[in-house]
Amino acid sequence: MNQVTRRGTNWRNLVSNGEDKSIEFSDGPHKCVAVHKAGPSWRGGYVYMLHASICRTDTAAVRAEDVAYTLGALQIRQYDPKGNLREAGK
């Protein structure tokens, strides 16, 4: 949890689609959404798991296009050319 989600109140509207989840909450007068999104599948797991808190700077509700824009702006970087992951037991 980051500082925004620690301050969060009025948690509501949990939406779950497999590994992908979102839930609305408030941070003072600001309306926010916490997102948990799985990356590509790989060997029975996922390459990465994304966790983000998205809040508006005004008092309007976070819309689906706000979430899509924010997640689309993030860059997932791979530091190891072989993928940062290895087979279990190695």
C-alpha cells in the first residue's frame, strides 16, 4: 500500500475479473481507484503484477478513460535481457 491508499476511506465497488481487480475509495475530497492488473502469463504465473492508485485532482469521479489513460502511460521496463525470471529450483 502506498500513502494514498493508507489514507483511503469509504472503500467500495470492488470489481474482479480473474487476476485483474479494482476498487473505488476516497482520499479526503478526492475520488480514487486502486488497480491490480496482471501482466502477460509466463510459466504458470505472470511476468509482472501492476498495482496503482489513480486519483483525480478535482472532486469528480475517476472514469474508465482516466484509468485507461493512466495505465497506458506507464512503461514496464525489463532490466535483464533474459527476463528477470528463472525456472523454479534454479
